[in-house]
Amino acid sequence: MAEEPIKRSEVDNALNNLAEGMRKDEGKLKHNINLSWGQFTEAVKTAKKNCDTLVKAAEKNRKEKLNQAEADYNQQARGPEGASYEAYQQGRAKIKDDCAAE
């Protein structure tokens, strides 16, 4: 049984079909990469925005606690057994440490 020689046109057709399929796959791949990149950049923007919001909320909370500590000290300082300034400073330091740990 003699093998038939492969015709040049059949090889060319096969290579052309393969190349065309690869070009289609490349286009799909580029599209998917661009889509994924867009989703990733949106997720990063959202994460940064959320982080900024959390930082602002923590700073606001810290300021509120410090203001409350100062108001408490001022109220107590007027009383007969007024709070010491040292105790007030220690309270402020504790608030700052607690807020830094959050």
C-alpha cells in the first residue's frame, strides 16, 4: 500500500485554518484581558475610597473622644475635687493609643 503524498494545498489550508483560529483566540484573549483589567482598576478605586472613608471615620472618632475627654476635664476641674491636669493628659494619651490600635 503506497502512501499518498500530502498535497501542498492541504498543508496550506491546514496552516491557514490554524492561524485563523489563533487570531480569533487572540482577539478573545485581548478582550478578556481588557475586561478583567477594567474590573480590577474599578475594584482598586473602590478599595481606596473605602480605605479613605475608614481613615476619615477613625480620625473623626478620635477627635470626638479627645473633645469629650477635654469637656469632662473642664467640667471636673470646676468641682471641689477637681481632676488633675496629669490625669487629663494620661486620659488623652490612652485615647490616642486606643485609637491608634484600631
